[in-house]
Amino acid sequence: MSNLETAPEEVVCEQGREPAGPEMLVPRDVPLGGPRAMNVRRTLPQRARSLIGAWCFLDHYGPHAVGASGGMSVPRHPHTGLQTVSWLFTGEIEHRDSAGFHAIVRPGELNLMTAGRGISHSEFSTGGTQTLHGAQLWTALPDAARHAEPGFEHYRPEPVRGDGWELRVFLGSLGGDASPVRTHTPLLGAEILLAAGSTLELDLDPAFEHGILLDAGELRLDGHAVPRDHLAYLPTGSTRARLDAGAADVRALLIGGEPLGEQIVMWWNFVGRSHDEVAAYRAQWQAEIGAEPPAPGDPAAPVRFGAFPAGQPAPLPAPVLPNVRLRPRG
């Protein structure tokens, strides 16, 4: 799933004092689509913090009854300069992209799409899906990799189990397990399950920033209560994290990574490095799908976002750019 806001906001990172204990990033409700929009809870990006490592976007959604919400219905749309990370708890999503990949996203399985220089894809919940529940994340590609060829990877991590806990490590390494999926900056991504009343102590890479999103249950992180749907942030320098489940079983997502160290401009479904670059991506997408003519006098540009199979729903046009120049953040 991607950013379907019709007037996406510019987000500028504002640095404040480091709080005592984990910083709690509050989710923002965002309706995606039309009258039967599926609402998501967005914790990245936001004004308090726009990146955790290279993680630049996190939408948490569901559980949604597909019959009531209409499920996920995202026609073809573009991306640049990022990798999408799809992780489901319940339901199934059909993915199709212009690099020729067609896959079904299922619970407990990572689907990672690399946009690189440009890709377009669609996402629809499958006909058999009754409930949809999961998370959609993006990672910003570093400058050295952001113009790479598009691609797609699928991986089903085997669970690592202990006394009252279970990990599924889909990116990076944790708890003695490692994912083979390639990333372009050091990253971590894992699902954590804790039985009620259990404790898990994790060794963390001090070079990483980390975030823990609570999906279900009652959780204390290093003695601090984590509200449901919030993203608890731990800065670099953290070497251990203690997770205590309360009276209800816990499900959480752990993300982390080395600080990107680069300024990015992110608007709609594009990640670039300047306003002009993002504006050019938008103009090229609009021209490729026939939504707007190319700018007068512009030479015909090579196709950036790829061809799509015939018979698919009409592509999504891009929103109008804001009346101010997009500013970099990091």
C-alpha cells in the first residue's frame, strides 16, 4: 500500500530535547481512497521525527473487515528512490509491478520491492480475504543506490522461539537469526510475539536507531508503557531493550538502522533529493499515463515507470504539487 492522500503534507524534521525513556511517536489517522476509505495509522514521517535509520514511512492498518471497508484497492501508481516493505498479520494482497513481478503477500512473509530509478505497481486485497491487518513501510535508498534497476524479493522467515516469545526476523539480524534479503543500508525489521506476563531482553546494535510499534496487547519497554499503535523510539547508543508483556499477549514490530546521514525530499510516492527532482518525477509520471501533456519544448524522456499488463484498472494520477518548494529533511 502506498500514500494515496490527495494533498500530501510536507513534513519537516524538528529536533527537540531527548526525552527521559523512549520517545513515543503518536499515530496520525489518514484516510486512503474514496468514500469507503481504509484508514491507516501513520507514525512515520511526522514532525517529531521523520526517519529511523533509513525507515521513512510506516502505515499501520486494521484489522479491517473487508466487506465494510472495501479492502485494499490501489491501482497502478509510481515510486522512486525507495524500497517498499509489506508485512501482513491477517489477509492477503495481490501485488503486480512494471518490472514483471506478480506475487501474493501473505501473513508472516516479507515482500520487498525496490523502486530504484522508477517502478509502478498495484495492490489489491484478494477475493478470499475477510480481514486485512498489517503494516506498510518504506526505506529511503541512499544516494549510491537510488537510481538502481527496480526489483522484487520475497522471504518467509522461520520463527525463532524462546520462553514465552517468538521472533520473525525479515530484515537484518536479531536473536541469532539473519535475513538473506539485501538492503542498501544496515537495517533491522522483525515481528515480536510475547505471551502475557512474559519478558524478552534483546541485544541491540548501538550504531542503530530503533522503533517498536505496538500492534496488540500491553507492553512496557525498559519499564515504560507503550500505548497501542504508538511507535516507541530508541536513539543510537542503546545496547539492550527489555520488553515486558502485561495481562494480554503482545504483537509488535521492531525496526532499526544506522542513521541515513542524507537529506531527502519525500512527497506522495516519490523520494528524491530536491524539489525540482520530485517535480520532474511527477511530470514524467503524468506524461507516461496520459494525464498531462509533456512540458512544451521538453524532449521525449525515456520511460521511467515501466509498462503494465493490459486489462488492469486505470493508473492513479499524481496530486497537485504544493504552492511552496519542498524542503529536504533528514
